[in-house]
Amino acid sequence: MSISAAKKFENFTAWFDDLLLKARIADNRFPVKGFLVYMENGAFMLDKIRELLERELERAGHKKMYFPLVTSEEVFSKEAEHIKGFLKEVFVIDQGPGEQRLIVRPTSETIMYPMFKLWIRSHADLPLKVYQSVNVYRRETKATRALYRVREIPWNEAHTVHENASEAEKQVREAMEIYRRVLEKLGISYMTLKRPDFDKFAGAVYSIAFDAWNPDGKVNQVATVHNLGRNFARAYGLEFEKKDGSRGVPYQTCYGFGFSRVLAAVIAQHGDDHGLVLPPVIAPTQVVIIPIPFKGQEKKIYEYSAKVRDLVASKWRTVLDDREDVTPGEKFYHWELLGTPVRLEIGPKEVVESSVTLARRDTLERSKVSLEELPGKVDEVMKSIESNLLEKSRRMMMSLVSDAKTLDEVKKILRQRRIARIEWCNETACAEKLKEEVGGEIRGERYDIAEKPTGKCIVCGKPAKSVVYVSRAY
Ligand SMILES: [Zn+2]
């Protein structure tokens, strides 16, 4: 049985906003623009996503630290490109007359690197790999959107320092791999795109982004990885003694992972007309047991349900929904809305047969399972849900991309809420003209595979220098 997700494709915004509130993920009615309240299910899932990522970072040798929320205007302004890129969107704290204004972090290069300068003396101190999971703040001027475009951004940022360029390059690949593993666990599919120069991180040599697909056709940048070269190191005076005794300027990378955007991708990519469909690893409740009472046999059914709960609760986050004033049908509806991966139904028949009826949320398929087989079967279904979500999402990602040879074709593809692949001359003027004409932007060229241009720039007709992807974006 396949599930229709008609509502989310027809009117994504209404579907998404409705779900955020009904599934108790977030409440967007806080009276300050761009600031969001995360309710119990949203907060739980953000924490789980954070744990998944931090485990991978730790495994790869990153050390967790916490840096201050603020820096001074003077320190913030040291890297010229960086300040140009961020100055318009930082929040400032006015300390009162005679005191310097403080800048609230929009990201933490300018806060961490003065400290790195104190800590790094010689090659023995390298590589330095540091991360923190904190909120950063950006004064978004565009319309804000819950989880996607907010002014208080829950994220993880990692910052590394290396002896030479090739070590930094290697670090970029390690970061890509860390993010790939976490996103895969969540069943999220995306394209990894090297951003065009005009759109790279302010102060970086180059930037690679993870653009996840979204039902409304606007891609959702969930993570970015930047090779900083020595731009920041020079600006902040980082130096170290090399093995041969000479002095050198180190190379840096940094990478950020947006927890609320990743959560948005989980909801948007997997959800259907019944509500959330959650990957087991972050689901607040993984197994729900619903007794279906039958006159005269209530006690037997509840006792049996408690026994079933004890069988699975040691391994999976399990709830026995034994509310007596709610019908089983209403309970099905409720737990489907919440995206609970596995539901176990128990009526008089199951008690007699010593079995349960198992329903999986992703396909809504139901099957009978004997009590002895139950623990193994639940494990198997959870694994199957995880891989099924990823496969389905990947198929969707692939089906969204089409080649375009003219601007009209690009327009048509974007109108269909899809992504266009074009050839481009790498000139900013052409990128600007394209954006103006079609309403979408050049997101960059594939990082994971090499795509060579064979024809002409879709805008000016001169020989193309790259194959790039065009879409609307959050
Ligand atoms: Zn051109």
C-alpha cells in the first residue's frame, strides 16, 4: 500500500505549519519575529540529532568546547570579507554610553580564532579540532519561516587548524563524510554542491553545501563545509613553529550543521497526509502499544498489553496507550500524526493466539507477529523503516532534476517545483541575469562527481565553464 502525500505537495506551507503545532514540535507564535518555541517533540528530536552528530565528531577526534556569545566590534571586523558578508545581519548589544558595542555571534570564527592564536605555538598543537553546539543569531531581513529561516539558529559548528593545505583539504572530506553519515541515518537526501564564488561563505576559499530537497521546490541548505585557506589565520595572527624550526601560518576549515533545518528536512521529506513519518533513531516514541478492549475481556487485554510492553521497552522508547476515555481509532490517528514508527495492536484474538498485530508507520502495512518473534521482528522493522525512508527520499531527489537549455525551460522546471541543471560561463553577470529572469538561483556544481560542460552558457551563449544546478531556496 502506498501513501499519498498529496497535501504536502499541493500546499506545503499549510501542511507544514499545521503539523508543527499539532505534533507539538514548535510554536511559531512567539511575539518576536524569527524566534521560535520548541515544544516537547521538537526539543527531543533536536537533542537526538545533536547527539548523533556529536558522536560522529568525537569519533573523528573533535573536542567539545563552549565559547562566548559575543565579541567586540573591533575583533569582529578583522577579516574584511567576513565583516562585509555579515555586518548587515548581526545583532548588536548596546552597553550604554562610553562602552564598546558588542556583536552577538552570527557564527564563531571571530570569537574562537583570537583564542586559537593563544593556544597554537608549534606543529605539535596541530591539528586543532574544536566544536560547539549552540544557538547563533542572524538578523534575517527576508520573511522568516519556522525551522527554515529563523533568527535564533540552533546549530553545531566545528573549526579546525592544520599545518598545510593538503591537511585542510583532507579535513574538508572528513567533514563531508561526518555529515553524510548523520543525514543518512535520518533518511535525508540532498545534493552536495560547491557554491559559486559569489555565494561562498564570507572569508572562505570555497564552500560546499548540502542542499536537501523540499516538497515546495525550494531547496533547504542543511549544512555547509568551508575551506578557509589562510584568510582568517592571517587576519587573526595565527602562527606556529614548523618541524624545521621556521615560522608558518596555518590553514583552517570550518563547518556548520543546522539542527532546525535538518529537523525541517526530516518532517518535509518523509511526512505524509497522516502526519509525521519519523526515522526510528530520533522518534520520541518508537513503539506504541494500543489495546483494543472487548467487553468482558478488558482486564485480560490490558494485562497482556503490559506484558508486551515489558518485552520491547528495554530496547525501544515504548508507550502503552491505555487511556480509557479515548477510542482505539482516535489513538491510531494520534500516533500516526506523531510519526511513531511501530504500532502494536492488541485485541482479544491476539491474547488467545499469543500474538500482536504490528503496523509500520512508513507504509502503514500490518502483519501478525507471535510473541516469541516480537523483539526480533521490531528490530527488523525499525531497520527496514530507516532504509526505506532513505531510498524513497533518494528516488525523489533524483526525479526532481531536469536539464534545461533555455531560460524558458528553467522557468518551466522551477514552476513545477523542481531543480534545473544548466551550463554556465561562471560570470556573475550571467548568474544575476538568470536570477532576475527565472526567479531561481545558481546553487553550484556537484562536489561528489565531476560534470564537464560540453556546450554554451545558457544566458550569454559563450562557451560554458561549468555544469550547475538552479533552484529556488530557503
Ligand atoms: Zn554567460
